[in-house]
Amino acid sequence: TVIPGGGKGRYKTTLELDIFQHRWIIFYESRPAFEAITRDDLPTSLGVGGSVLGILIFFLLSFHAQHRRRMDLAASVFTHAEEGIMITDENAKIIDVNAAFSRLTGYSRTEVLGHNPNILNSGHHSPEFFANLWKDLGEEGHWTGEIWNRRKNGEAYPESLSIVAVRDHRGKIQNYVGMFSDISIQKMHEFEL
């Protein structure tokens, strides 16, 4: 799209691209500088001089490689963590769990997808306990503590649990991520003392 500029002999060009799952809008004026605006309206200055297309391609490939490395690292941590990890959507419906979750609870990934985490509820905690947990998540963005949950086989067990609310750049909660470990042996030792 070419838009007439404000000065003599100047013009503005707008180029819209969908690359790497992002919508890029490139504004280019007759001067050798341009700015990219992502779908989330976050401006990124791309430099002055040189080939506009070359700078754009270099920037996008660098961005993609950096993003890919971060995604690969996150996937590796999720896969190899000894702690159980559960990810829910903003409505607390389970969208993913790791292998450690299945090993600790006895539930397979397919058995829990789409369910609320309360399928693990042991009945040891009052409604007030959970109301306070959700209040802390909403206000503080995280909750950490001990909780009793129930495995698929019906066995209740204690776990150390940390939950974080994941927010988008506007502050709206997108997901909740819970990470937990079985502390049955620790509790047994505490009881013996």
C-alpha cells in the first residue's frame, strides 16, 4: 500500500506479512528507516540504511531462531522435569501434562485433558482453602503450599505445589501452570520424629 507522504517527493509504503505465526505491518517512508509493528502493537525499530528487504529478512530470521531456541528449551524442561507439571487454560481446564504428572498421579495425559484439576481432589481441604488459593492466584499471580491430592487408584497423598498465573501483555490470564512433587516420604519422616 502506498500512501502519499507529508513532504515533497516523500511517500509511505505499508507492507503486511504473516510470518512465523505473527502478523507484521511494515511502514516504510522514502527516507532509509522503517519500523515494524507486530500484531500486538509492539514497535520494533529495525535500523537505518541498507536494503530494507535484507534488514527485514535478517531480523525475521534472527527473531525466529531465537524464538525457536526458547521454545525448544521450554519443551525440554517440560518433558524431562521430575516434578509433575499441569497446564490449564484460563478456565482451569487441563490442556497439557508432562510424563511426571502421569507417573505421580496414575492418570494418562488423555484421561485428564479437558478436565478441571479438581479430579485430583482428595477431600482433605475445605472450600475456604480453595477459595483462598484462587484468591491468591488472582491477586498475587501465584500460590505455593502443601496440598493433599488423590491418585487415580484412590490413594491420597501430600504434595508440594506451586501454581502461577500466566498473563498476556495486557495482564489477562491466559493459563495456569502447576508444578508439584510427592512429599509422602518427607511427611512420613516428619511423623516419625
